[in-house]
Amino acid sequence: MATIIRIILGAGFRLNSLLKRAETAALLLFLQLLLVAPASLAQLDSGLHWVTTWSASPSSLPAGMLAESERVDAFKEQTLRLIAHSSIGGDVVRIRVSNTHGNKRLDLGAATIALQENGSRVQASTLTALTFGGEESITIARGASVLSDPVAFTLPPLSNVSVSLYLPSPSGTVTTHLAAAQTNYVTARGDFTDAVRLEGEQEISVWNYLTAIEVGRTDDITAIVTLGDSITDGVGSTQDTNNRWPNYFARNLLSDPNLPDFAVVNAGISGNRVLQENSPRFGENLQVRFDRDVLALSGVSHIVLLEGINDIGMAMMFAGEDVTPDEIIAGYRQIITRAHARGIKIIGATLTPFEGAAYYTAEGEVKRQAVNAWIRGSNEFDGVIDFEIPVRDPEHPTRLLPSYTSDNLHPNDEGYKAMAEAIDVSLFR
């Protein structure tokens, strides 16, 4: 009962802003239902359509694939404050917390959500407690994920939101996304989930445990999942600016009234491959992680797949891991089939140039061209985005335009912007 009262009171503080929104009537009805029949938190999301507005795919590996020396407790009696950037907004939210790669059960002692003000400071008026099955704490089974209860919380589109997680017990191995391009925070000791600003915090550039934020909608808006490797993950973009190509794409869609609205969520992992894995930094291969990182997200209608350059390039780095274009294509076909089985459209994106990158070879370039020819000409995807063209050097087309890169593999902010602007939005109508 106390939890339900907190939800109702939290909603009351935001009533004025809710009255300005088209879906207010439905949301007020849900709150009225709670007043007269507060038996179930599920009533808050009755009739809502859940859509993922932000996601981060685990780039860690299962504990069984780690050396014994790496199976350690990552946290104990510490608070994580993690900053995410929404695509679409909403007035009811929930989060997904994952112990996907933990080697034991994970105790989550408390959790809050708030809009970020700056750094580790949040906007005090927005600080809202999260619950799990009506309780402030929950224990997450090894390998499992949990969703928080729906809570009234006004999340604007394209805004930074802070999620704080208190881990009271030795956590075991961490489920993490390493290449966040975002400054996050961890405290030395104590539960600071309800603090407006953390004291004595340490900056970290990873997302731990938080794998999705969802909003409840009363319309039919859906999510586009951008699925790939470091180029989708945003490696090479400026820290804390949200200038990955999926961010530019989201801004383009939401800022133009003539374009359809979609959530745009990122399922990129730096170093990821379609077929193989061997590093605790680069995540499980695409075939393994597809269900968890894409199909398990809420409200997905479209996928953009840009992955395969690491399968080609890393072949020269690891003995016995060479792949052919046909093997990469076979991997694509499996992902296409599994997407279509869920009624999801999947758009193929051409692999961008990589001459001059650390793992470039002439043989690898031949493979890249073969894969791109299949993407463009097979008609097996539901559409094609030709990312190669807007970022290549017209005078040296096997290289990225020099002004778009610092390492000949990853675009910079301007390169990612050019990629987003090259997308034909009619593919998603």
C-alpha cells in the first residue's frame, strides 16, 4: 500500500505537465483506478504500449568464459549512477536491470530514476524511487534480468536521465557495456540512490547492469533497433555528447514534423562479430545475443544491421578464425529469418571502408566488397542503407574520408552525422 501511495503522490507532482499531453486522459484513468482499487501495480500500465527508448547491450562474456582470476566481485555496498539518453519520451517508465553475465545472484538494494542536471547531480524535483513487485529491493538470479514496476515519471524525448542502483552485497562478475562514450559514476560506499548529488564519486565510462529503459505509450509508436559493432556503438564520437549515428538519426526523426516518430535504440557492441567471440570486451557473437539484445526489447518494429567488418578484420589477428563472405552472409540470413519470424522488418547496411585501419588487408577488402555486393543485390533484407557511400573518400574509395576519422575505421561526429543523414526514412514508413 505504501508503494502505491508513493506512485500516486509522484504522479500528482507531475499533474500539470501531464495535462499538456495528448495521452493525459488515459494516464489519469490509470491513476484513478489505483485510488479506488489499489490491489495491483499492474493497473498503472493497463492499456499502455511499452516501447524501449534506450538500451545498452552487454559487452561482457559469461563467467564460464572468463579466467578464474577474473571471476571476482565487482561491487559491494556501492551505488552506481548511470546516465542514459532517451529517444522518445513518455510519462510512465520502467527499467531493465540485468545479471546476464553474473556468476551468482545479484542483490539490488534500491533504485531511483531522475533527470540529469549535470555530472552526478540530478534534478531534485524529478528524483523518483523504483520498485520491483512492490518492493524496494530484489535479488536477480544468475543470468537473469528484471523489469521494475511502472512508475509515473515524465521523461522528455532526447534527454539525459539518471538511473541509480545500490548494490549492498558482493556482486559477483559484472554485466557491463564497456564503450559507453558516456561518463557515469560509482560511490566508494553506501546507498546514495536518493542523493541529489553524489559525494566522492569516481567517474567510469561504462554502463553496468542497466540494459534498457522503457516508456509506456498510448499511441502506436515503435522502436528501430540499430544493431552492430563499434561503428553503431559510437566509438570515435565525442564523450558525453550523444553523437553516435543512431543519436543523430533519432534527432532527425523527432525534430522534423514531416517524418514519422520512432524510438531509436542502440544494440551496438564495440568489437562484436557476427560469428565468433574471444574477448571479454567485445561481447558474445551476434547469433547468440540477438534474442536478448533485440527480440527481448519492447515495441520493436525495425532493425538496422551493420556488422561484419570485425569478422573480416580480426581474421588476421586470431589464428583459426578466418571467415569467408559466404559464412558472414549465412549469419545474416539467420538473423533475417529470426527477425521475420517475429514480424520485424530488417534493413541491411553496407560495411564502411577500412583501409588504413590496424587490421586492414587487401584480402579483407575483397571480402568487404563481396559482402556489400550481396547486401545491395540479394533483396533478402527488407531494405538497404548504403553507409559506405557518404563516408568514403571519393578519391580513394577504400578509405574513409580523412576529415571523418582519426583511425581509418571509426567515423567521428561529422562522419556519424553524414551516416544518419544518408538514411532514407521511407524505409521505415
